[in-house]
Amino acid sequence: MKIAIVFVIAFAGSLCTGQVTIQNPQHLPVPEPQVQALHNIVCRVVAEDLHVSKSGLPSSVVLVLGQDREVTVADQANGIFTIYLKQWDEATFAMSDLQLAVQGIVLRDRWQRMAEDIIRRFRQVAPVPLERLK
């Protein structure tokens, strides 16, 4: 059984270029090899399902443990993708990591186009200030 787990972790490590940085100031229990393996599997599934290169996924994720609130933050502008958890939870991490991977792809591919479209549409419906009419 141990050999199979080592194989799965080693195989999964080759699937995604990004890594998970773990910040754990309270020294809560967290199985780092499993965190990395789970992240790599998420990357592979998203890349295969959405037909994108794994290199197009967020390059790294930060996992912060010991937080009061469990949230996921994607700072696309700075390339920082962070998952805040109270404690290590495999399912919560997987779902949060999946959310970041998909969000990263959508933002990267469509961010500029969507922003330009929003501004264009706003200008079409926004009231014109009286000063501009003179």
C-alpha cells in the first residue's frame, strides 16, 4: 500500500508546474506530500477537462492554515492565489483549488476582453454630465 501511495504522489508531482506554499504559523497537522499531490491532480483534471495546457493554470497557490474564516482569494493582477483554511481539510482544499484553477483560466483568457466590453457598455448607457454637453 505504501508503494502505491508513493507512486501516486510521485506521478502526480509531474503533472503540474505549480506548487503549493504552506503557511502554518500554528503548526497544525498537514500532510504536505498529499497537499502537493492533490494540487497536481486538480491541475491535471482542469487542464484535461477544459482542454488547456497545464502551464496556463495558476503557477502557484498559497495555503494558509489556522484562519478564522475559510476563503479563497484570486489576485489575478499579482498572480497570487490563496486558500485560507481553519485546519487541513482535503475536500475543502480540493474544491478551493479547483475554483482557483478554473478562475485563473477564465481570468487569464478573457479578463482584458471582458473589461473592455464592460467599459464600452457602460459608456453607452451612462448619463452624460451636463458639462460635456456644452
